[in-house]
Amino acid sequence: MDTRADIIKKIEDLTDLEFAILLCLVAKESCLIDTPSSTLDDLVKELILISREIFGLSYAVIECTADTSLEEFNATILESRRRPSELLQREENISKARLRQDKLWCYSFYSTPTLKTYCIHLFIANLTLTNGASHRNYTDVSARGNGRNETVNVIIARNYDHISQSIQVQTLEMLRTRRVHTKTATYSLPNNFIFIPILSSEARQLSSRLNNHLNEYISISHYHDPSVGLVNLEGDGSSLVDERGSPSSAAWNSSYTAKLTEKTAVILEEDIDYLRGLIPSVTVSTEVYCYAENIIDFLRFNRAVFCGITAPATRQFHKIVKCLASLHGVDYVPPSLVALAAKKIYRHRITIAKPQQDRSMMYGSDINAVEKILSSVTPESIVEDVLAEVEAPL
């Protein structure tokens, strides 16, 4: 079985939550997840297990409140990691090999015992200096921060809509620049990184619960239905509560734990990089591209959609479509993947128009009739209606 078939087989066994996280890791995007408030705690535990056991990634759980400060937020997501000093080790090996060659050259070149003795003393002195320099360089590298601080791979922000607007703006800057700026240093995001804000499902629309620009930057949204269950949590007999306290504490983070070293992750970082490398080779036919554009146009002209569909959402739409193709093991985009991407991309971006904002009000429509029509409309129903109206290519 080749590498591609191996990875696709593992992807087929993933749950919806695991697949959504893998999709965002491959696309290097973020994912908003909402669920009923009664399931929030269990969902956080499930995401911890997915991060740790399925993907082998470090994680941080943040309980967001209106009082959460930027310093607390940054301190939770930063993790000290010492980078392996492979370059220093390589230089040290080269130096030792060179000294061994010099030693052999000394013995072969000098014939008298006196010169040989001098050569040996010189060799020992050089070896001591070289080892000392290597040790000092390693210490200096660690002190200078090449054992660099960087954020954890997965940030799980519980009740993120409760956090202040200023921190949401800082989060947007972090996602946009892939940097975290503190008072003392600047830290980078790891290559495999995902930000997961978790919200409780309620009557209020998702699009109105976060900063507008941050909401637009988050790529996809996923609703977790409690009836589906939590596979990893239900199958994990160990408790997730340790010396750090419960996952509902203000700042509960974990780096690579002992458990992680005992069990190999299901989806390795090499698998994610491989899937990421397949995206440029995915092709989109003219008919499928027109189908995607028709979906966008129908969404823009839908009477229940307020403020239309933005250009960044369209770019995300086309990007996620190709990522889905690579995850499904194909190098082309079928219409079914376009429909799936539309459900994930636009659900948290659509704002339902108020009766007073309906276009038909300009032409004398009765506000009570308009209110009755819009009362049962949701972003999900809008996307479903559009997908039913737009004809998919054969």
C-alpha cells in the first residue's frame, strides 16, 4: 500500500471533529466550533484527546471571560521548546573528524620522537579548546533563545465570545502575521497550528458574536451535535484532570506529555505535510468552477442575507475546496466537495437580515409578512436552499 492510500485509509476512520481539525491543519486555517452549553466541557476534553492522541500536538485550553487579560492569554499559549542543536552537533563531529585527520597526518609527517611528542601535545590542546568552544556555543545558543519559545500547536478557547474585543483584535493580528508579540519578545506560530474558538449554541447568530474582522478571518465553522457522541472521550478510561486542575480553569495548558511518548499519533506531521503538498496539483474544471461561483451569486442575492458575501470568504471557499479534494484522495474537485465547502465556509459568515432591512420593503411589502418569512430562516437553511436551487454539473 503506497503512502497516499495509507493516509487516506486513516482519514476515512476519522470522526467529523477530527476531520474538521485535519482540514484546518492542512489549510493552515482556524475553525470555529459551537455546541449546546451542556456539552461544552465534554467537547473541550474531546478536543484535548484529539490534539494529543490523534495528531500528537501540544495544546492550550483557555477559559475566556470578560476579565481575561492579554498577558494571561499570551502566557497560556506560549510554550518553551528547546530546538535540537543538530547544527552544533554536526559542527562538533566535523571538528573531531578533522582533528583525527590532523593527528594521522602528524604521525605520518614527523619522523623524530620529539616532533611526534610535540604534535601529540598540540593535538590534545586543540581538542580541549574545540570541546570547550562547542560547550560554550551550546550554552550561548540556549541562552539566546534558539531553544525558542513558540506557541502551542492547538489553542482551544472556551467561550471565546466572552473575551474582550481588544484581545480578539490581538488574536486576529496573531493569526494574520503568525507572530505573538509580548513586552519582552516576539514568538512565532508553529507550522502545524490551529486556533479553535468554542461557542455555546444559542439563538444569537454566530456572525454577531465575534469581532467582524476576526469572524471573517476564521475559515470554517462546525456544529457538534451531542447526539453524535464523543468517540475519544467515551473510549478513554483515564481522567484528564491532573495537577493543573480541571479543563474549565482559567488557563490549563499541556505540552508533550508522557502519554504522548508512549503512543504514536494517528496522523503524523509528515502526513499533514504530504497532504498539503497535494493541494497545488488539484484541478478544477470550468463547469465546477462555474457551479461554485453560482453558489456565491445566489447567496449574495438571497433576500435573507444582510451585507452579502465578502471577497475574503470567496477566496477561503476556493481554498477549502482544493484542500477537501486532497483529503479525499482525488486530484480534481467534484460538485459534492463544493457543496460541503459551502456549508462549512458560510455558516458563521451569514448575517440574517432584519424585517426592516428586507429589500421588498422598498416596494411596499407588509412588514408582518416579511417578519413571518424571516423568523424561521437560519444560515444553515439559507445555504441548503441555495444548494437546492443551483444545478450541479453532471
